[in-house]
Amino acid sequence: MYSKEEAQKIKRQFWIAFAVAYPRKWMLYETKIKDVSFKFFVDNKKAQVMLDIEPKEEEKRKIYFEKIESLQSILLEDHLPEAILERNFHLETGKTISRVWVEIDNVSINNQKTWETIFAFFNEKMSAFEYFFLEYEDYIKDLETNT
């Protein structure tokens, strides 16, 4: 078990190493849709690349998710075959969001030997997610166009 300071140091080293290995600007929070963002996640068991849909207005969350859901076959067939779509994903905070994600198991931020695997996973999956999103961005953003 690491102290809080040691854990923070490892986390900082991990993200610096990732930025050095893959020096590009990721879309992340710049989707141009309020409360819709891409995220990287890694802990001591798994790594994930996610698209979180979390507008405060339930109806907006529903519409954005349904738009992604209507593109599910394209997402799965052409971009991320292992993607998981969950309309009502419950965060530890109790908040309910919609989430689309991919993950790999048996990797750890605390094990530098798995970092390259995580970095390659992040790069491949986030690139595929962004490509999909950019291809269908106008449709996803347009709340007036129903699914």
C-alpha cells in the first residue's frame, strides 16, 4: 500500500509518461456539448476510455444517449466493437449519468510494466472514439433532430 504522497507521485509520473509517449491534444472536455466529455481512467485493476453524458437536465441526457445508441451498430462495427453502452450508469457519488466505455483488465497504474499496454490502449481507443464522435458530431449535438 502506498502513502497518499507516493500514490500521487506515481499518478503524476504515469500521466507525464503518457503525454511523452503520445504527445497530442485529446478532445476530452472539448466536445462542444456541455456536460458531455471523454475521459481516461486507470486504477490498480483496469484502464478505461469513456464518453460520459451527464447534463443536469434528464431529458438532455436521454436525448444525447439515444443519439449515440442510434449509432450503436456503426460504433461497434466500425470503431469500438467492445464498447459498452449504459443508459443509467450510477457513479459512486449517487449521481446517474449515461456512459459509453471500453476497458482492459489486469493492468495497474502502480505497475510500470503495464504502462505501455495502458498507453497503447488509451491511444487506440480514444482515437477511435474521437474519430467516431467527430464523424457524427453534428447529428449528436443537434437536440432538434430526433433519433
